[in-house]
Amino acid sequence: MEISELRNGIDAIDSQLTTLFLQRMALSAQIGAYKKERGMPIYVPQREQEIIEKLSQNVPEALAPYVKQLYAQIFSLSREYQKDLEG
């Protein structure tokens, strides 16, 4: 397989990831509004850790640290977005 074909595959996946990320952030905004209305904290470290551990168990062992980093970053971005929406 040529590198251009491999890159085309990556480009297609990146497009899908972006679509999913936008969907996730929209839901994150709704969760942020829900939490704000009820006086709940945005950051719940125990929940985030539970999710990260669960997701990293379903991947090859060599990739688990990368999945953990990925979701830690996604959660951080979600929290930041929720805070930005609070104004």
C-alpha cells in the first residue's frame, strides 16, 4: 500500500473523529448546563478515572497508556468548554 493511500485512510478517520468530537462537545455543553442548574461541580475526578480505566481495558495493552492520555485530554477539553459556557 502506498503512503498516499494510508494518509487517505487517516484523513477519513480524522473526519469521523471530528464529527464525533463535535457531537460529544454538544452533549458536554448540555451536561454543563444541567450541572450548573443544580449546583453540581463540573469536575468529578472519580467518574473520569472510572471511565478512563474502563476504556483502557478494552484496547491492546500497548495502547492503553495512549487511550488514557486521549481521554484525559478529552475530559479536560470538555471541562474547559463547560466553564467557558458558564460565562
